[in-house]
Amino acid sequence: METEWLRTFIVAANTENFRETAEQRFITQSTVSKHIQHLEKELQTTLFERQGKHVKLNHIGAHFLQHAENMLGTIDEGLQKTVSYLNGYTSQITIGVAPQIANSTLPGIIHTFQQQNPAIHITIELLKSNEIGEAVHAGKVDIGLSKLTSTRDIHTVLLAQEPLQLIAPMSKKATDARTLLQQETILTHEYAPYWQDIQQVLQQFPNYKSMNINQTEVIKNFVKQELGIAFLPKSVIEVESHQQLLHSYSLKEFAHIVSNTYFLTKYVTADIEAFLAVCHLIYTDVVND
């Protein structure tokens, strides 16, 4: 049984359209038909109902689809690990990480870890924080770096509790922070776990204006372009603060609000413990800087 037959079948099963399958697989439609015919001959059964040019996955095809995906997954994993081994890697870690972390502390973590562990191959998966715990539990990723805990029974470590900073354009540097809160639009990330706490404190500032932008990098760019101000964790704005691209304030009214970062894993191995140690090192430097 050829793996290319399986790859074609999986696409055809999901699209139920041989023309679309040919486009996605970069092969001809006649080749798609031949792959399916070879597979059906091998299995000694039909996998699709054919009505003229239209095809529909039958109940046997639906049953076989899961097995085909599992077989290809095992083959692809084996190929990937073999290539990694040939390139000098002895093991592999897959990390599911929230975008806010990926754009701030993750590069430093990866750089330090690879210097200490050059034989470990790393794969990065960008996921929303509310998806990471499930991915760890399902075994899709080995490690999760998330802004949220998980309801699943997995190993959870609190990496950091970072103070929030109010950020503003450099042009507003001379303006008092409390004045900014009443004059400028507050750019919000409504899915951030700390946003509700911020809203409660903002009740002290009548008539404040806000705009929802659910992507941290866009929020920072809007602030640079003088389109508003925002509350973000210290690690997220560290580079821009050092480069004097953004001005930051610490306000006592918001001092009790922190941004948590969590390390999630289902199993604890020597490689994972080594990665956790580097995470602790990087976040200690960020928080204490």
C-alpha cells in the first residue's frame, strides 16, 4: 500500500471532490482516480459512492479514514525523527505557546535552551491560551506555555506573575498617566485574563474610552502610532521600552493586577525539566530587571 494513495484518499475523503483533491495534492485528476482505484483494489472494497462526476465517502471509507490518518501520522513522525537523528538530534520537544509569549520571552528561552541542549530538536506550535491545556493533555504538544491554567489533570507550574505597565507613545511621555487614562483610548485585549480586573479599577476614571484589539502586537503598534494607550505585561514591552519606542508607567491603583504565565506538561522527563529550568531563568531575569 503506497503512502501517496493514503495521502490522496485523505484529501478526497475530506473534500469529496476529486478535482479539488487534485489541486490540493498538485497532481492530475486522473492520478487521483488511479490512487483511489489502487487503494480500493488493495482493500477489496469501494470507499466512495460514485454518481457521475460526483463522489461521496461511504460508510467503509469513513471507517478507513481514521486508520489512514493514524498510519500516515505514524509514518510521518518516523520520517521526521529519522531526519532529526541524521541531523545530529537525539530527541525532540514540541511546544505549544500563546502568541503573547512567542513574541516576547520565547526567543530568549529557545536561544538559551539550544545553547545548553544542541541535540534536542524543537518544534513550535502557536496556539491560543485556552487551547494549550487541551493540546498538552491530548499529547499534541509536550509542553505548553500559556497565560491560562487548564481544567485538565496535567502538571502545572506558575512561571511568573508580572506587573502590568501602562504604555503610551513617546510623544505623550510628559503627560501624567491619570490624565492619559481620561483623555486617550485604552486599547484592550478582552481575552486577556487580567482585563476584568483592569476594568474594575477603571471605574475610578469616569468616561474612559476603550477599543478591543485582540492581538498584542497590533496593540503595541497602535500605541506607537499614537492611536491610544494600553496595559500590557512587563515582558511584552521590554524590548520597546529599552529602545524607547514606548513609554511605560507603573500605577499604584493597578499594582495588585498581574499577568500569570504557566508551564504545562503531561509528563516530566529530563528534557522537559531542562526546558523548565531555562524558562525559570528567563522569567526571573525579566521580572527582576
